[in-house]
Amino acid sequence: MINYLKCNDGFNELNQWKSGCWVNAISPDSEELAMLQERFAVPLDFIDDAKDVEERPRVDHEDNWLLVFIRVPSKSLDEDGETVFSTAPLAILIRDDVFVTVSYYDNEVINDFIKWSRRRHLKSVKGYDLLLSLMLSSSVWYLKYLKHMSNMMNVAEGRLEQKMDNDELMRMMGIGKFLIYFITSLKGNAMVLARLKLRLRTLPYNEDLLEDVEIETQQAIDTAGIYNDILDRQQDTYASVIGNNLNRIMKTLTVVTILLMVPTVIAGYYGMNVPNGMESWWLGFPIAVSLSVILMACCYLFIRHNKLFK
């Protein structure tokens, strides 16, 4: 699907392309790609790279085109209804009065930016300012999703404080994976922004907008890094708690095993098939039981007094 958007009191859709408008292609098919190539001479090889979910952020040039890949955050639900965060590539192509974006993966960045432009009644945003605006919107959505991850971490932490559950531990590990995705993508976007900053020195652009993008991107990187450090510390703490609980259980089982060895030895000694003077005595069994109990009590008091398994 291809939309033509013109900024006039916010971005609004046009029926056909006009000079200076934004061409937004969402999962374009072969016919739409052919049209883009024929009408705007876009490099199809670059657009094909947008299909690769692992495509890294980068800046390139080809036939007077400025070709930019950034990674935008995305959110979905898995088969179990759990929230899954990831990042996806967004291709941006700029040449003269032509601005094209191509995305093959669902994300909220573009639609939200269009709605925001209408609420703010933007008069004119195009070219490099539009590129910076999309990067700013992407950073804002990174921060929104990071806040959501923080809430998920707090919920999982509260449940783990009540009961150590494997599902919650796996959920925490999944959040750690999402954070790694975000940190890697944000650092890639920051690298792209640094290269764009060098290129924009001789071109007209909104300096305040560039500064906002730098601030929001760095804030998202710092926030993701902090959450990742907190999560690592929490996982280390839970691992220590699990290890301590296991040690406590093993100590208890060791004490029980030692105490049970006392009657086992006595029963084995008096139960041997040899004469011992107690096999026909009616007090033999009560004496063996009493001796076992007394020795078990003495053994327990000895262990407790010397704090052997503290």
C-alpha cells in the first residue's frame, strides 16, 4: 500500500503525488515497487533490504539519493497473549523534492507521527526535517515501550517476592532480551544521527529539532541501559536466593539423614543373625528403641550446640 501525504495543517493524504509530498509505502507488492522505480527511480536493492528484519541502521548514497535505515520499536502479542517487544527496519529515501519511506513490519511510529502532526497543526515539514521528525518519533516510542517494560518488571518482581515461579523468571529473562534489542537498535540510530549531523552542516534544517532528536535518543539509550542493569542485578539476586534456599534444604536433609543413621545402625547390629543375648528377652526391643531415641537426641543436641549446619 502506498500513501501520498502532504503537510498542510498536519499530514493529510492526497490522491496522487505532488512535489514535496511524502510517499509512505507499507509492505509494497511487486507492482507498487515497479511503480516507485519507474516514477521516482528509487534503488530497489535498497528497498529489498528493508525486508530483512535484521537489517542494521546505516546511511548510504546512490544516484543522488540519501538512503537511511533506522530501526523503530514495535509491539505485538505472542500465542499466549504475552506482550512481545522488538525492533524493525524503516527505510527512508530522500532526493530533491522526493521523500519515500518503506516499511514491511508493523509499528506505531509513522501513524502516531501523522496523528501528532494533525494535532499540532504543522504547516510545513519536509526533507531532512521530516527525517529528523521520524527519528524523534521513534525515540519517543522507545521511551514509551521502555516504561511499559519497567511496569512489567515491577509486576514480575512483586510476584517473585511472594513465590519463586519459573514462569516469572522466564518472563524476566524475556524482558532482558527485549532490552538488548532496544539498546542495540538505539545505538545504531545514534550512529546514523551522528553521520547525518555531519552531512547537514551545509544544508538547511531545523537545528532545534536535531538537538531534540539527540537528547531523546540518548535518553532512550540511558534508560534502556539502566533498566538492563537493574534487571541483571535482580536476576543475580534471585539466583542467590534460589541457591540459599537449596542450601537450606540440603542442610535439613543432611541432618535428618545423620539422625536416621543412628537407629539404622542399632537395628542392623541387633538384627544380625548371631546370638547377642537379647533375641529371646522380652525387653530387648524396647531397650533397642529407647537406645535409638536417646542416641538420636544426643546427636541432634551435639549438632545444634556445635552449629555444624548453621
